[in-house]
Amino acid sequence: MKWITAMALVWQYGEKSGYEAWKGLSWGMVPLLGGAFCACTWHFFYNSESLEVLVALQAMLTVIGNATMCYAAFRIYKSSEERS
């Protein structure tokens, strides 16, 4: 729930500040949210072997999420550089 709140706050900051690149950061956070849901689901079912695929899915979403957050941060940096 905290991550979703953080995503919403980042989005609102992008809208109110006029820095549209911040909205990209919010989108970049989505894969990490998916990875968190995978981990929570797997642990909720007591690490069931039948749900082992969720571990691999979580790892994949974490890598993708880290890459999208890195790219979004780069876009924020570039847009702030252009504004100054």
C-alpha cells in the first residue's frame, strides 16, 4: 500500500510542478510493485513449490523495475538540466 501511495505522490508532484518527467518515474515503479505482489503471494501460500514460478517472475520484475527507475531518473535529470 505504501508503494502505491508513493507512486500517486510522485505522479501528483509531476502534475503540480510541471515536470512531466516525474510521471515517468511513477510508471517506472510499476514493475517493482508487481514483483512485490509476487513475493507476497508466494509467502502467503507458505512458499509452495507449485508457485515457484513466482520467484523467477519476481526476480525478472525486479530487474525490469530497476532498469525503468534508472531510465526515469535519467529523464528527470535531463529535463531539469534543460529547464535551468
